[in-house]
Amino acid sequence: MEWNFELVAGPFGGTTEGAVWTGESVLFTHIPASRIMQYNPKTGETSEYFTDTNHTNGLCFDSKGKLFGCQSGRRRIVRFEKDQKTITSLPHRLDGKRHNSPNDLAVDKKGRIWFTDPYNPNWGPQELDHMSVLRHDPTGEDQWELSRVTQDIGRPNGVLVSRDQQTLYVAESGYSLEHPRQLRAYPINDDGSLGSYTTLHTFGIDHLGVHRGVDGMTLDLDGNIIACAGWEQAGPGPTIYVFSPRGRVLETHPLRADRPTNCCFGDADMRTLYVTTGGGHLFRARTDHTGWIMWPG
């Protein structure tokens, strides 16, 4: 089935990211304007949902409908409360040092928040000597234990937990020629540690330069990974990939705007894919896939 992408919001100027489905609407971040936007597919209207978000990037709901985000400008993970005014901060120092710049996050069924922490020089000097996947484990009412869970990644970006909660998918997204862009699968052990990863897909280089790897991802009901990747600078161009859980490329769908950043399924039947971009767009396309999310079930 061909996916025909329709522009439904924007372009706003600057990157949009973090698309999530609420059950009735799509929330997504407009990073440079420090706001969360809300698109209502029934009315076609887009409005501000949350302001003064301090350059929040990725968003994710937990199984109870609590909305968490990567507040890059303050270098921390936060919870956006339902009053649409209050922001609650989670611990944001590892071994006494501030995060780099939290980028994307995924919450599992145990309430653990897995998030990527690449460095962005816009938010001050780097204090940690690594860019890793980190995790917040809930230990009580608004109590969290922060830990580092990867030791072997250079610049993590998108992150996703598999439907069966047994695998953590992570995008390795460095742009140097020495470090290939990869989609990795880490087994999640019973104690919460990660096993050795399997490389599901590697993005290469051509005569024009480095291919852009995976940014944001989402899941369908069959456990396939729908991923945003590619750019006009090199390679096959801006593309939405469908990977099997073992890394086979099942489908590719070109996007008519550069640098797709993140995606989510939505609408009543969960068969519409919404996509954000580096240019500040929100696109949608009807698909033959049914999306899967923990909340709303």
C-alpha cells in the first residue's frame, strides 16, 4: 500500500518532534518555540497545549496516561501535569553531573523511563564524559533511581521498548565516517540490565556523504518498528522505514519534506501515521498497519 502523506499542521519553522497519540488528538513538540502543540483530527485545528517547555524534544505517555518529556533546555526529564501548567522535574544528575541533553524516551510497563542523552552544545558545557542511554526507575511516590544502562554507544537518539518488553531498540546516530548509523536491539535482562546488542540495520555513506540514520520510532500491532530516517543530503532521501523485529526492511515510504524526526499512530482505528520533521511539519498518512501503544489501550 502506498502511503500518501498529507500536511495537516505547519510548517512552524524549526524542528517539530515527539508525536504521541492521546486517544483523541496528537501532541507534538515545537522545539525552538518551547511549546507542545495539539492537533485535533476531527476539527483539523492545531492549538497550543503547553507553553514554556524549555525546548522539550521527545514525549511519551506511561501506562497510566502521565506525560513525560525530554526537556533539553534544562537538561532533564520532566512530567507535564494535566493542568497544562505545572512541570515536575525528575532527578537530573548522574554521579553529581548534569545530563547532556535528553533527546528521546520510552516508558515500559514497569514505569521505568529509558532515555537517550546525547550532547548538544546549545545547553552549556558537557559534564558527563559519555553519551549513553539512561534510565529512571520508580522507587515510590515521585521517587526515582537514576542509572546508566549502556556503555557501548557513541551518540544515541531514538529509543523504543518492544511490545513484549524484552528488547530495547536504540538508534546510534553519530555522523562521523568512523561511526556508522545503526538501529540496535538490546535484550532486556530480568534484572533490568541490557545484554549485548544485535545490529538490525546499518546506514552507510555514498559519494554525496553520510546517510542519516534513525531518529524517532514507533511500533505496530505486529511488533514491527516504524522509523523516521534519511535526508536530502545523501542516501535514498527522507524515508519512513518499516523494520521487522529482526531488522528486515519490510517497506519504505518516501516523505516529501526533509528530515523526518518522529512518528506515532493515531485516529480511532490506529491506522493513521503522524510524522514530524526538521522543518516543523506535521504530516499524516493512512496505512495498512495498526499502531500499538500502552496508553490509551
